[in-house]
Amino acid sequence: MASNTILCLASYFKGGRFVQECKRQNCHTILLTQEKFKDEAWPRDLIDEFFLLPSLNKQPDITHAVSYLARDRQIDRIVALDDYDVEVAAALREHLRIPGMGDTTARYFRDKLAMRVQAQEKGIPVPEFVPVINYDQLRAFMGRVPAPWVLKPRSEASSMGIKKIHDAEELWRSLDNLGDRQSFYVLEKFVPGDVYHVDSIVSERKVLCAISNKYGLPPMTVYQGGGVFVTSTLPYGSDEDQALQAINREVIGAMGMVRGVTHAEFIRGHADGRFYFLEIAARVGGANIDLMVEHATGFNLWAEWAKIELCHLRGETYQLPEIQQHFAGLIVSLAHQETPDTSAYNDPEIVWRLDKKHHVGLILASDDYRRVQTLMSEYAPRITADFSTSAPPLDKPPA
Ligand SMILES: Nc1ncnc2c1ncn2[C@@H]1O[C@H](COP(=O)(O)OP(=O)(O)O)[C@@H](O)[C@H]1O
Ligand SMILES: [Mg+2]
């Protein structure tokens, strides 16, 4: 029997575990990435064919390139490993008539205006918002919804390009600067609150497993230069976990996710204690969240995603692995030292250390929720004191 062929698009260096699982299951794996990532530590021995392009999202080049590959390869599935590949993969599936997420659904996982409108239509709470399209609507929004607001790009990630806006004058000036790019933004109410993420496994429209976590500081504060990145697992079955599980299921249903993994974010308003839907992605969470989830649960999101795709391709039923309920916490910071020495951080709960220039990163794991919280709250200021830079804010996740 001819082996199954999976084409992976990776606009960023990631997804090794996905490829590893494909290989373990005897797939022919093709990886397409950008030239600038050619020297990264890709698992070359597991990748059957490795191709480089200047960019994966330039049309019609990418359609021509993949259609050319398809002349003498039977491509069974196309997988988007990075967020920026989600629409491109959908367009390629539509073009080559390959099963999986198509254009309409992909839009709900990439376009923050599309996800807002869809969530609102399905009765899911969202921060009040307005498209940056019609000026009468913008004026009416600013009259109705008290400032501050956030002006954010509809299809970026890692808080890139997000700006807090304090009054109408500041909005009009920002729109002037954006010119014709303004319609690619959405304006919404700034909701002060705590930010959470839920990482899920979805098979045939069912959320089979969802892990709820809470960020230390809101990601916008961190990425825009205001502290270390911290996140940790919430207590299983707690009130917060239950509320998040419910809204997460609603969002996944509303957006029409059929199979794969999702990373959804919610904000809990300080003013009213309600959870609001922030965004959802059809991929594994970045910034090493996959490893944190693995230390908490025992499963790897990339590997499970590959299993789900392959089960569907082969007409088999995907089975969840056994899920453990440990607690894990992840802490990442920029470091002014090129190779920061974290050996003074030596609690036995440390299960992983990030090996990356000018970065410090640790994962802690324990069966005791409070122990993880205590260590995280000790480590965050200590890491700031020992390593932090006054360098410009990150423009990419600290992955
Ligand atoms: N309406 C909002 N109110 C308050 N904070 C927000 C709001 N929208 C975004 N943020 C902040 O900006 C961060 C990034 O926004 P998000 O919509 O998740 O985009 P992305 O992560 O793709 O850049 C959030 O994690 C949060 O800290
Ligand atoms: Mg986000």
C-alpha cells in the first residue's frame, strides 16, 4: 500500500513533534518552510522532502509551487503548523480539493473581526467592538462605549501592532497613519482583566480534552515590554475551569472546528467577573505552551494532532490517550546575558529549561497546585532581577 503523504506548511520553526508522529506512523512527510529558517534544527531525518520558499504566503507562487509538487505526488492532507499558514493551507486545500478546513472556516481562526462577529451572533460574550470600515459606525461606537479602546490588526499574533487608544482624536490620527491599511483593523473596548488560555483537542466537532490555564500578566503587557511571560495550569474542575470549559466549547462549536487542536484565549473582566472571548487559533499554542501542557497532562498536543489527522485519513476513530492531572507552570523572559546561567534555580519541580540565546525559560511541575503557584511567584521577580533586559519589546513569541 502506498504510504500516506502529508504536506506541512511551516512559516516559522516549529512542529517537530507533529512530523515525528507522522514518521512513526509511516507517512511520507513533506515540509515547506521559509528560506530564512533553513538552518534551524529541523528533524531532517524524519522529513522525507524538505523545500524552501522565500515566503509561504505569496500568491500565486505558493499555489503554483504546491500544485507542481502534486503533479507527481498524491498529497493526502495539508497541515498548517504556524498561525500564518492557516489561510494559505485552506486555500491550497480548496484549490487541490483536499479534505480539511477550507477558506470559510479558516477565516474564523485568523480574522479577529470574523471571530468577533461570529461569536456575537452565537450569543458568546465578547468585548464590544466595531469594524474599522464605516466612519458613522465608528463615531457611534465611540459615543456609546467609554474609552479606552484597543485598535488591533485583524490577522496578527503576539500582540503585534495592538495599540491602546484613549480618545477619538487619537483614533482618527491612528487611522490617518494607517491609510488604506485601516480596514484590516478592528476597534474594541479595552476590558481590564485577567487573561486565560484553553488548549483543546477536537475530533469530529467534539472537544475531547481541554486544558485551562491562566497567564500571570496579560500578554499585551508582557509583549509590549512590561514583564516576564508566565502561565500555569488551573485547578482541574475549579469554578474557573468549569466556566472556561463551557465558553471554550461554545466558541469551538461556533467557529465550526472539525478536527485538530485549538488555542483559545479569554479575558475575565475585573469589573464584572465575566469571561469574554478574546481569540481562537487552529493550532498549538506558541511560546512553549505545548511543553507546559505536556508536563501537566502527559500528552503532546502536536503528536495528538498528527494522530487525529491520520486517523481521519485512514478512516479510523481517534482515541484520546490517558490524561494525567498534574500542574505545570511556564516562565519565560528575555535575558541580557547571551547564555544565561539558571543553575541557581534548582528546585526539584523544574522539569525543563529553555536553551535559547538571550532567553531564560523554565517549566515547573508538581501534583500540588499551590506549590507551582508559590514557585512561580518567587521566580518571576527573581528572574526579572537576575536576567531581564530593558531591550525593546518582543515582536515574536518567546519560542
Ligand atoms: N479588548 C481587550 N481588552 C483588554 N485587553 C486586550 C483586549 N484585546 C486584546 N487585549 C490584550 O492584548 C493581548 C493580545 O490580544 P489578542 O486578541 O489575543 O491578539 P494576539 O494574541 O493575536 O496578538 C491579549 O492577550 C490582551 O492582553
Ligand atoms: Mg492572543
